Amino acid sequence: MGRRPDDDGGGVFVCNSGANTACWRLFPSRVPTTATLLGLLLAAGAAIGLVATNPGPAEFEEFAAEQLTHLITEEICREDGMPLLLRLVVRDCPAMVASQRRVLGQLALQHSRRRNLMLFSLYVTELGGERILPNWVLPRYQAFTLAAAGRFLLLRTGQDNGASRREKL
């Protein structure tokens, strides 16, 4: 590595020796501008901020508990959501579901896979498919969630109407 004799003083060159001398510039001859350095600092700061605010499993558990409580209340607590026998036993369905909020969050966390990509995380959750009564199978739900900057965004959700994965194969 060295400088070319005809160089104007900028940059670092690598030259081969021999009959046909050739040189390659490794670094640009110009010093980075203040705007370029500021842009790099801002990008690095944003990346560090995203890493620091990437929500972890505890935050996901809370988010999932809220989502599942809302979903189950809408699906099961409606007039035709439960078999008649259960409707006679369960007097206040929304309160019963709300009382299980913590358990629902833990269940969602247990049935989720997290892919931590440092700047953000992707959670894949698969729940349901269990037989509750002889003619009543819980629907299977799948959700894809993006976690970044201290927030969660449901990318896609779906329901499989209780068919298990093995039955499909």
C-alpha cells in the first residue's frame, strides 16, 4: 500500500509492482462532509433506539392478553357463541373472560415463537383447536405480530375453524 507519485494527496492506493503498474483507490479522496457525518450519526442513533425499544416477551404477553380477551369476548360471549348448556351455567360471560386475562396472556406467550431481529421482532402465535365438548371444538387462530419501537402491530390474523394441522396433512 502506498501513494502514487502523481497523486494530489487524497486517498489511499494499493499498487502492484511489475512492468505494468496499476493502482486502486481504497478510500475516497474527499473527507466526508458534515451533513454525511450527521446523517450517519442519526441513522446509528435511530438503530440504537430501535434495539433499545424492541419489546420483549413480557410486553408481548400483555399485548396478547388484551387482544385475546377482546377476541374471545366477541366470539364466545355472543348469543350463538356457546352451546346452550354453557350459556345456562355462565351468567356473565364478558366478566368470566376478563378474569382470565392473565392466563390468556401466558397461554399466548407459550404458543408463540419469537424471531428477534434486533431492530424489531416477529411473533407467530398459534392457538386453539382443542375439543371442549363432544360437538364443540375451539377454533384455531394464527397471528403474525410485528414488535418495534415499543409497539405491536398485528400483520395478519386468521381462523381455521378448529381443524388441526395434522388433519390437513
